[in-house]
Amino acid sequence: MIALSGYKRVASIIRTSAIRRPFGSEFSNLRMKNLPLQCNVQKTSFLSLHIRQMSSYPKVRTAYPQYSVFGPTHSLTIKLIIPSYRMVKGEAVATDYSKRGRMLFEFTPRDSHGKLDYNQKARIGLEANEVGLLCNQLPHHEVEIVRNSSPQYSNSAGAEGGMFEGTVTNDMPQKVIKFSPSDRAAVNVSLDYVSGIDGNTSDLEAGPMEVPMQTGEFEVFASIMRSSLPILAGWSPLIDIAIQASINEAINGGGYDGPPGEGHFF
């Protein structure tokens, strides 16, 4: 027999743990099996839950997670670009592969007074598989990733300039980001625009933008990379919604049919 205090504890857990439904479905008067306990569950949704969680921060609509490393001549800021999503048949959410997630590496040089000159910053965005490559190889092996420059490339204004207009040609410099292992698990990170037949001629007046990551800084960076992989791939948010939908279907006496067009495997 369950003591009365046990009932109170279960009721408290249910009241403080709102059962979420992704698309606003509601249910009430839920009776738990083998427990003569009746409770009302507040109507909620996946979106409204996050809005309530943000309600303690007035006027906050979004967030910009970033991590910065400051070197003697440049700074490096790592930012996360969240993937976009789309509705499927008006009732499901899927990743929009035309707007995939990116991890943005932003290099900013210092001026003659040692201050960061944000007008000269340069950026490069890496996809989930490229970030996965860094996780696999660093800090023991060198990694180099090459990008063709866009027509808006300018060596005087980093990635935001407008020297070139029109289509991309073979004469345009390539953007290269390099991760080079250093002593004691430290890593040097550099960004350069290269041109020439051998691809080794820097197109930046001062040479590559380089920031040394000390051991502790790299450990933070590595942890951010690994934890960001499921987010960049659009996996984590959709898994949360799918699990909650399956739980809600089970509670309502139905079954979860899985993604459209797919059946059960058992």
C-alpha cells in the first residue's frame, strides 16, 4: 500500500512537470494506472513551453551563443548558426536542407593601437561534417579546409567586401582555414586568402590572420564543437519533438506511426 505522503509526492511531480504536446493538443483528467489519483494537466505546446522559460528575461526574443579567443594580433570568435526548419503537411517539422546549420569562425585584426578593427573582419562557415572532422583530427593532426571565394570578396574588407562582381572564376583567391597542432595540445588557427598557381600566395597584405589557442582555450572549443554537432545537423530539436509526440500518442491510447511514409520495423 502506498502511503498518503507518496500520493502527495506524485501529485507534486505531475503539477510541476507539464506534459508537452508539440502542436497544442490538450488532455485533462488523466488517471494514472493503479493509482486512484486525478489531476488536470494544463494545455501547453512545445513552443509555448520555451516562451515561458524565456519569460524571466524581459524582451528577449533570441540568443547569440559565441566564444572568443584573443591573440596578440587577431581575435577569433566562434558563433553558431542554427539550421532552419520547415513544416511538412502542416503537422510535422523537418530540417530545411537549403539552410543548414553552420559554425562560423570570425577573425578580427587589431589596429596599430591594439584595438580590434571590426571593419576588417573575415569569416568562414563550416558545416556539421567539417566540424566533425575537426573533432576527429584535433589536436593531433593538422586540418585544412578550403573554400572558393564569393564574387563579393575583397582583401581590404575581409569577407564583406565588394571588389569582384559577377560569377566566380578560377582567378579568384580561395579562402583557407587551417588548424595546426602546437605544443601541449594547443592549436593555432589561421585564415588566409590564397591565389597563384601553387595556391600558396597570400592575398592579404599582412599575411594570414592567425590566433593561437592555448590548451585550456582549445579544450573549451573542442567541447563546444562536440556538443554542437547534433544541433548543427538539426537532430536534437527534432528528436525532442518526436519523442514527445510518441509519449503523447501512448498516453492517449494510440500508437506512434513514425515519419510520413515509413512503417514499423517490428
